[in-house]
Amino acid sequence: MQDRPNAGELLAAVRGFLEQDVVPALEGRRRFHALVAVNVLGIVERELAGAEGRALAEWSGLAALLGVRTDPPARLEALRANVHAMTAGLVDRIRAGDADGGPFGAATRAHVRATVTEKLRVANPRFGAAR
């Protein structure tokens, strides 16, 4: 682990520089691309800030849905790999028709909705905000 500035602080500094100093000095296509870069840096900041919590929440949702009775992996990479494997298992069950109806179908739709909503909030923090 590095001392300060950490990765989030470095990203925020670069994003701030682009937003405050670079974007106002640009026009047209270059301005658009700089704004896209600012947005990408914001997404990466949010992704890093809550990666472990989101992965654990997704693992917990999948474990409950699929009846997994083990503890989640302790390391983030293992947790991500486990989420990926459990998601693949869920996809197989969906393809087999297990989620077409009934309680498992309702629980599957709720899990997918919650997971996609959280991913959209990382990409765009205004997603789902009251208008």
C-alpha cells in the first residue's frame, strides 16, 4: 500500500485539473473528449472507492439466491472470481428455465435489478435520483 496521495486522491487531482484548467480552454471535439476523460476518471474513482463493499454485497445476494453456505473469500480478487463463477451458475439456471417463474424467478429478477442498479450508480451517480 502506498502512502498519500493514494490512487483515489491522484485520480481526483487529475480529474480536477482537467475539469478546471483543461476543459475551459478547449473547444469542439477536443473539449468533448476531455469531458469524456473527466467522466471516465469519475467512474474509476467511484469504482475504486467502493469495490470491496459492492463485490461483497453482490456475493451475498448470489449466495442467498443460490443457497451457498460458505463464507465469502477474504481477498478482493478471490471475491470477484467467486462472484463471476456464481453469476455463471445463475446464468446457467436462467437458461435452463429455472427462473421463468415462481419464487426463484422473482428472487432472480430482484437480484439482477439490484445488481444492475448499483452498477449504473457507479457509472452515473445521478442514476435513480429524484427529479
